[in-house]
Amino acid sequence: MSTIVIVDPRPQGRARLAALAASVDGVTRVKSFDGAAGALPWVAENGPDLVIAHHGKRAEDGAEFVRRLRRLPTCSDLPVVVVTPHGDGDARYVAFKAGATDFLLSPVDDREFKARVGNLLMLRAQERVVGGQGRFEERDAAIRVHPWHRALPETEEMLRRVIDTVPAMICASDRAGRLVFVNRQMAARWGPPSELLGQFVEDIMPGDSGGREQRLNAKVLDGKETLPSYEEAITFPDGRGCYCLTTKAPLFDSRGEVTSVVTISLDITARKQAEEELRRARDSAEMANRAKTEFLATMSHELRTPLNAVMGFSEAMMKEIFGPLGDARYREYAGNIKESGEHLLNLISDLLDVSKAGDYKIKLAEKKLDVAATIASSINLVRQRADGPDVEIVVNVPKNLPCLKADERRLKQVLINLLTNALKFTPKGGRVEIVADQSKTHGIRIEIADTGIGMAAADLPVALAPFGQLNADPLTKKHAGTGLGLPLSIGLMELHGGKLDIASEVGVGTRVTLEFPPERTSRPEHRERRRRPVRGAGNGRGPARKAP
């Protein structure tokens, strides 16, 4: 005969459960308690056949009772039934995890109570008859696994909801090519699951798409590896289409065999449209740039011809080749005409060079250059053109500096542009220093630093832009220029594989660094520097010493 223990803090509930327990066939004794304090010692001492415990308002209270019961030496295999309210699935799972054997829903149904309690008592009696440690171990395993089997449907439903939430089309097809799973996103595009599941992939997708999917699935099944993600255009049954980023991966069973192919397709139509718009904009910009270059080249040719004639005739008038002009002012005017023509011609040349440098259309005539001699030549050219105040120029170049492989004309063009700026923006009594040396990577580095007016950090982007000039109002600006020197110099340095950096501070000065890559250095030696100051470089007048 069997003994049942009832644990319920509610008097009416305790009486109800006790009456039901007494009505079960084969039950000779029912013992009731209002809590764990009285129940646990009695159970440990008397060893009942079944415990029925009511879950309180807090699920953890009932779970704690079950855990404490399982810790008793004689109760590891004792059947425990918990009574939980309708709809409170969490309470059941918590109790199962703590070690409960079964559950009943409150209010308890009489027939269900008798059936479940009767089955558990019968199993308990059989265990006692059969005995043996192996049987007890098997029962322990069954008790532990039982809650998880009951929780499995809920877990599967949650997993499906998660997959349905993913913003991608997900499906799985078996080895024969039939669909065995589709998520909500897939069903929204291709049809309800009731129509899709069991069908072959090639029968659902139109045209060649189905055959391609079948071939890719076969590749995954044979190789047992995930395919690299690929882009594809997909047309749906309603005629709409999209671009997708698709990944295919094998799904393995417990034995390591591939049972299905999982396909995940992410809609990237918006991204592809943005890429296409960007491509069209880039093509349009490139066409406009080519048109600009062709226009500048054509206009350069058309303007150079009359300008050369103007400068030639003005020079003939200045020299009075065909006789005196009469008034001396005519000679002065002719000189002004020639000077203005040369300025306009230089501007046209700079415009064309800036355009060609940006398009990498300038072909470099490279050779080994003596850096010190190239710097000295550039200083002489600047001195002849300069008309500003006296400025001290200091050249600091190591003796026997390795040669630089570069285009001499273009390098001088860069140096002249930078030296002209340095002299133009350095007041009388200021200083310009040119330093040449090897960098840590054995590339040639040239620095031009001045003590001029300098620039604020916010003004640097303006100065580096084509036609960019600070205080460029023609009525107020103090320094003439077109604003093409720095952009042209940057483009020419990039053609040489080098770079141009500028550091400037208002009222302190500007430092421009030209750095060439090491492959343009002929020898890696590093030599001592030599210094030779040159004064009066602003306009060439006065007792200035020549720079090396």
C-alpha cells in the first residue's frame, strides 16, 4: 500500500488534494503539511511513495522546496508532482529544472489527478519490486530528461519566432531538393508554407533560376562546406524582383551527415541602387573632367598663338627695331604689354598643368638630379622674378646628398612655386630656409620654411584648392596670384610618387615638406650638411651672396 504527502499552505487546497489522494486505489495513508518546514523532516524519516506540492505565488518558492527535497539522501528518486496555475508555463519549467517529476494544473481535474497519481504510484511500486541500482539510475535519468522533453515544443516555437524575425529570406531543402522549411520572409515573397513545403526548388523558381539553385545546392551537399556569399537577381512569382546577397550552408545531423541545405538571402536592392547612382555620378564626373581637360587644351592652343604674336610685336616695339617710337612712354607701354602677355601665358600653362596633373596625363622625363644644384637654379629663377622686399635665404643641404630620380623641369616648377609663395608672404627682414636631407626610409626630403604671415589651420583647405586664395577679394587682397601654385605642386609630387605636407601658424610662418619615396634615391648614404646663407634674395638688389 502507498503513502502520499500533500504540501500546500492553503487550508482548502490542502483538504481538496488530500481528499483526492485518498480516493486513489491502493493508497492507505495521506499526510498533509502547510509548508516545507514540517514536510521535509517527515519525508526524510518515513519515505513516502509520492509527494504532491502546490506552487505558491512565487515560482521560486515551490522550486526551492523541490530542490531541498532532492538533497535528502532517500529522496533522489522520489516522485514529486507540482500543482501550478493555468497559463503559468514558467512555473512548470522552473519546477522541472529543480527536479519535479510531473505537474497538475489548478484547479485540479479529478480524473486527471487519479490517472497521473495512479501511474506514478504504479511505477514506484514496480521500482521497489524490481530493485537494483541500474533501474534506479535509469529512473534518475528519466526524471532529469523529462522536464526538457516537455519544454522542447516551447523552445522550438521560440526558435521559429526568432528565425521569422530575421530580415532575410531563409529556407532549407533536403538532399532530394524539396523544401522542408521556409521562414516568414520567404513565405511573404514566394507563397504560404502550405504551398511551398514539399515542392522541388527548381519547380518554384522561374526560368534558369531553379536549375542554378539546384546546382548550387548539389555543390554544398557534395563539398559539405558553406559557399561564399554571392549577389543574384531574383524574380518573384508576382513579377517583382530584387537583388539579394545569398549564402548557402550545409545542415548536419548528429552523425555529421549533411541532411539539408540552408539558404539565406538578404535583400540588397537599396544598396545596389545606391551603387548604380554612384556609378552614374562618377561616370558623369569623369566625362565632365575629360571635357574640361579637352577644353583647356584647346583654349590653351587657341590663346597661345595670338599671345605669342602680341609678345613678339611688343618686344619689337620695345627694341625699336624699325625705328624710334618717338615718345618714351610708348616704349614703357610696349613693355607693359609684353609683361601682361607673359603673365597671361603663364596662367594658361598653369591651368593646363593642373588639369593634366590631376588626370595623371603629364609624362615625366626622369633623370638623376643633383638636388643642391636644382635648388640653387630654382632660387636664381625666383630672384629674377621677385619684386618684393629683401629676405634672407638660407640653404641647408648635406654634402654629397644622393641623387634624386625625377623630372627636372617639374621639380623646378614645384620649388619655384613654393619659393615664390615663401618670399611673397615673408615681410622685409624675414627668413626663408631650404633644407634637403634623407628621411628615415632613405627617401629624399626637401623642406621650405619661412617666417612669413602664416595661415590658420582652417585656412589650409582653401589654400590647397585650385584658385583658392585667402582674402581673395581683388579689391582688398595684398598679394597677387592665381591660387594654382599649391594644387599644381601637390599634383606634380603625386606624379613622382611623393607627397607634399604643409604646417603653418599665423604670425609664425609656414613649413612645406616635399617627401620622395626611397626608390627615387640613387644612393642611401647620409652626409654632413653645409650651410651658406644668402641675403637680399627678395628682389636681387644689394650685396647678396649666391645660394649654392
